[in-house]
Amino acid sequence: MSLAVKTTYENLALTSVFNGVMQTPLFRAFDTYCQAENGAPKRRAYAAFVAEIYQHGDSLTELSEKLVFENENVYVKAVAQNKKISAAILSAAKRELAVFSEFAALTVSDFAADMGVSESDLPAFSSKKKDFVGAYQKRLRSIGKYGYGIFSAHGMFRLSDDREIEPIISADKTTLASFVGYEKERERVIANTRAFVENRPAANTLLCGDAGAGKSSTVKAVANAFFDEGVRLIELRKDQLHYLPYVMGKISGNPLKFIIFIDDLSFRKSDDDFSMLKAALEGSASAKADNAVIYATSNRRHIIKESFSDRDGDDVHRNDTLQETLSLSERFGLVVLFSKPNKALYLEIVRELAARRGVQMSGEELDLQAEAFALKKGSRSARCAEQFIDSLL
């Protein structure tokens, strides 16, 4: 075994603080390579090692940095929570980061020397020297913006059916600049999020109103806009609201800020999840985290679905029950109404989208066709305007 590969392998064997990094496919492949016998077994192990690098590009250094910086360990958690860190952990972390620097700087030439073959005979990868110790310390100083673990690399997450918070790989990339109209409504959501980021009082927010007005897209665009300031979005389905205390517990103490997003919210009055959301909105300790706000969208101003028979039910205190169900939306500190656009706003959206996307058509003809399209759809909306432009393209 070449000196560079052997030394790095032996030093990595002592990894403790960043032990989770050693369980990743890249480092497991390196371990397999180092233990393989010379000849074909070692060559196959090298090919598997490089194949893992290729899954993420061609840079061993960049992939190593990603794995180290995303690792959730006792050191980064302690820093995030402003806890005292023992000298032993500090020393171990610094030593291990230095070893990762050595590993990330390994070259094809090092492996060629180890196998006794020509470098030109091996599949290539790139690498360079990088100070992981200094880079990690810099990262920790801005941990409120970068976070750690899976939250450091992704902006939007969902709760899986087995209660794992997992990243949405193909997350919506909508930006605030992509919208036309509803500036005042959107600005209220932006201002509330800005207050949240700056540790000023921020309200749980309900975006309600007509379908296709851009309520959900607004929430996602705001989350994207504040990503570099430490905001992450976790989407919960309505049927997952009973997991709200669990999610709050998982993110409590994290230096990042979280938007808990509930899309298309509505309840039957008998829904068990009604009380869980109510508790969170009222600040119940079990269902609320200091670093989280709830943003919900609904096509209904009053979120509880009710029938006329509900108003004439046999509840002894019928009025109290009625107020209980109808007032859920009032428990949101901020309610933003996205009304159906009038004709002028609808056509303004159509014209702006047409200009952005290079539609060649006279203004009068564009307006006539846009109105005809809305008539077929049954109503005007921002979504209808976008669908109309799509149909022209």
C-alpha cells in the first residue's frame, strides 16, 4: 500500500466525532479498497470507489466536503445549541477534520502507486488540497444560515409515511420575481418571514382565497428567497397533523428557522387533527417550537366545512360549538386573502407572462384569446393565465 493511502486509511480508522461520515458509501468503498487483495480484487474495489465519486460529479474533494459538512454529530449540535464542548471532543474533531483534508487530497497517482500500475490505466477523478479545519470553523460561525445534517443542503422537506423528515429532491424552484400581481398580498407574507428571520415576533399565517391565485407558490417562493438566511420548509399533509409535536421536537434547538407548510387546509368538524392544529396555533408547548411558524393555504376563509344541519344540531351549547369550529382561521395571527383577479388584473398577468416568454401576438388579439380561454375554464385566475400562455407555446 502506498504511503499516502496507507497513512490516510490508518488515520481514518480513529474517527469518532465524525463516525457517521465513515458509514457513507464513499468511505465504505475506500475501506473495501484498502482491504482488498492486490490484483483484480483491488482494481474492482478502486472502480467502485471512483464510481461513487462519479455519482456526484468527479471531485473527491467536493464530495468529501459535502459529506463532512452535512454530518450531524455531537460537535456541531453542541455549537448549534451553545453548549460547552469538552476539550477532548474539540481535539478529536480538529484531528479528524485534518485527516479528512488528507483523504480529500488523494490523487489518482496515489492509487496507481498503491496498485503498481500506470496512472493512465485507471479511471480518473479530480482532487485538490483544502483546509477542512478552517472551512469547518467558518461554517460553524454561520451555522444559523447553513444548519447541519440534511438541512444544510436542501431547502424543502416532507414527512415520510414512516415519520422521517426527508428532503424533496425535485423541490419547487419558484422565485418571487416570477410572479405578476398580488404584490401587496405577497409583501405581507415576505414581511412576516423577514420578522421571523430577524427574531422579531412573527405570526402563523393563513393564505386563503380562490384557487389558482398563487397561494402555495407564494409560500414556496418565500422559502426559496430566505434559504440563504437560514429558512427551511417542511411540508405536512393534513392527515399528518397528529405528528406535529414529533416534527416540532425534531427541529427544536436547531439553529435554522422552519416554516411548517400545510397546503389546501380544510377540516370536517369531527377531524381529530383539528385539535392538534389548534394547540399549535395557540402556542401549546407540546406542539410548538420557538424556531418554527405555520404557513397554511386554504380555498376557504373558514377552514371548517359545515352543513346547514350542523347549525341546527342537538348540541346543548350549539353556539359555543359553532364558534369553536368557525374561529380556527382566527387563530392565525396573519390572514392574507388572495381574491380572484378582476379582468384588468387577469389581462395584466397574461400580458406580462406573454412578454417574458416571447409570445408574438398583438395586444388586442392576446386579450381576446385570453378572455375566451378564461370563459372556457369557468373563471379568471393567475393559474388560468399561465395555462393560457402555455397553450400558445
